[in-house]
Amino acid sequence: MYNSTLAIYNTKSQELFNRAKNVIPGGVNSPVRAFKAVGGNPVFMKSAKGAYLFDVDGNSYVDMINSWGPMILGHAHQEIIDAVQDALSSSFSFGAPTEKEVLMAELICKMVPSIEKVRMVNSGTEATMSAIRLARGFTGKSKIIKFEGCYHGHGDSFLISAGSGVVTMGSPDSAGVTQGVANDTLTAPYNNLSSVKQLLEANRGNVAAIILEPVVGNMGCVLPLPGFLEGIRKLCDEEKVVLIFDEVMTGFRLAKGGAQERLNVKPDITTLGKIIGGGMPVGAYGGKKEIMDYVSPLGPVYQAGTLSGNPIAMSAGLAMLNHLSGNPSVYTYLDKITEYITSGIEQSINSLGLPYSINQIGSMYSLFFTSEKVIDFDKAKTSDTILFGKYFQGMLKKGIYLAPSQYESLFISLAITEEIADKIIKANHLTLTEIQ
């Protein structure tokens, strides 16, 4: 599994990347795939099975991102393959309702504690955009509060950086996002309840929603401090603000009912994605009946999608959710094997006397190249990203495929055995030793 020649001889990947740059912006269809944060050029994949990825040059890797979360059972799981193959002969899309949409909605409502009704969409970004529009339509208010370091897709309302002070408006993080949109987005530090209180007081009567990842996966894995989510829930109740949990990453990964089940805090609206499609493009948003009934055609908040509830995606998602719902031991195993990996990494860190830290919950974890305990984006930004780039490349050469960014969580799959976990731990120790 030691791909010592990868950096020199990944010729097909290099050739494909050169061709891609001529016809695709930056040569990739999502920015993090470009490897700009870690150096070098992206590796082009050809296939995957179980715990392993296989690239176009014949190298194999233990997959530690699993398509950024959805491959919780491992790649090409037979139940998912069978479900998709069975659905293919009935056509790929109808643009009309199907039974599988009903079955999926019933299953989601059964599994997720806060969801009474749900609407299927095509991506996590579409789900969060729709949830914000719904919250505004339901409350009649215009502003939202988001948190630094929480990523909710590339909708305009979410690409806003923090202002100069806790009660100031934010500024656009991306060209093409207007200041008018930014003016309706307020930004607070994650895990900082007092800043949320100040924002609500300064904008009383104008805040429609607070949106956050209950466990963050987009500044690395960052856990809520005790009382933080409970405090947000209380503030939303007091101020009549809609609480939105973005569980696109954590939904069905940290528990069969998501982070809200594991942490015992219920939002008003939940956004979902990734796992509910079994790897196919899909998203959903759902919540309290009284709020969801504001969605068209029942209510005044318009949202539509030709491919929403796609029968192939629904088939894959149903197979996935039925497996997770019927096998609670999945989560026991995922917790155990992830803790085994992180404990091994911590032993390496301690034995080498390195000032690094690990955050972990369930099958999500991040190794931060900082001595700080990472509880928010400011602490995450103290990480040594140059050193992380060296770590990424070192692990890649040893056949371990990590997220190509310090600020992304890793996701462990059911296909990771103790034997594979030992390979990960050994590769980690060797790499940390080499890059010091």
C-alpha cells in the first residue's frame, strides 16, 4: 500500500489535469479538489471498493473522506448497487411523483426527531438556500445569523465573512455576492453564545433564522461546547427565531437521527444531503409541520426542482437509510474504530512531543496542526497549514487519502477494519516523524 512513486509517476493524473484546465475552470468542478491548499496536483480516481480508492495510474489509497461523508458503508456497497441497478430499468427520471419519494419522506420523518414533513431537493446547497427562504417566509423577517467557519453551500447568503465588530454587518466573501445580500447576514463566532445574544438584541424583531452545523465539519471537525446548542435553542424560542441545523454532513452519520439525536437538541428545520442519496446527488429540508406547510404548493414560499426526488437517488438513499435504521450496531462500530484511530494518532503525537490536537465525535475527526484547542474558526486558523500540506503529501505517498485541506473533517466508513486502521496509524506516525 506504500505508493512511494506516486509524486513522480502519476502521469495519467497529470495529463488529465492539464487537459481539464483547458475546459474546466481551474481544472476541477469543486475548488478543494485542486490541491491548492496542500500543493501538487489532484489525483484523478478511476474506481473505489470498500475502504479503498484506485486512481488512473494504478495507485490505491485508504479513503478517509468517503466522498465528503456519504459513503458511510464504504464504496460500492452491494445493497446500494442492487437498489440502483433494480431502479435503472424503470427509467432515470419522470418529472412526476413516485412511490419512492413517499417512502423516503416517511423514513426520514421516522428517523430524525425534529422532522414532521420533508421536501426533497438535489443538493445540500439547494436545501440550505430553501430553508433560509422558508424561514424568512414563515417569520416575515429578513436577517439571518450564521457562524464563522460554518459552510452551508455556495448560496449568496452564506458566502459572508464577519464584520469588524459583533453587531456590524458582514461583507461578501465572493465576487458576485452583493452588499445588499451581505447586509441581511449577521455573523457570530461559533461556540460564543454571548455574541449571538448581542446580535439578536441589536437586530430585535428582524432576525428570521439562526443556521449552524451542530457539529462543524467545514473548519475541521469542531464540537459544540456544553450548553452552546441548548443556549441557541433557548434564544430562538425567546426571540421567535427559526433554528436551522445544517446536518448535510452529520445527518445519519453521528446517529441514525443525526447530531440532533446524539446531542439531544431539536431544531425547527433540518437540512440533509450526502448519506440520504447513498452517494447520488440529493438533498432535503424538513421540520415542523406548521413551518413546512408554508412551502408551495400548500403555502406562499416557492421552491421547485425538475429532478427533485429523482428515482435513482431515492432508490440508493432508501437502501442506505434502511440499512442504517435496521442496523444500530453500525454506529457502535464506527465510534469504536474511529476512536481506535484517533487514540493511535494521539499516542504518536505524544511520543514525538508534538503540539497538535485532535477533535473527534463518532466517525468524524480532524488533526489540527496547532497547540490550541480548536473550538471556533479563530482557533482553527492558528493551524500550521504549510505543515499540514507536507503531512497530506506524506500520507498520500503511503496510500492514505485525506481531505486536501486543514479545514475539512475526515469521515470514517464501516469498511475500515482494525487491520486497515493500523495501517493508517502507522502511516501517520511515519509521516509525522518525517516532516518534523
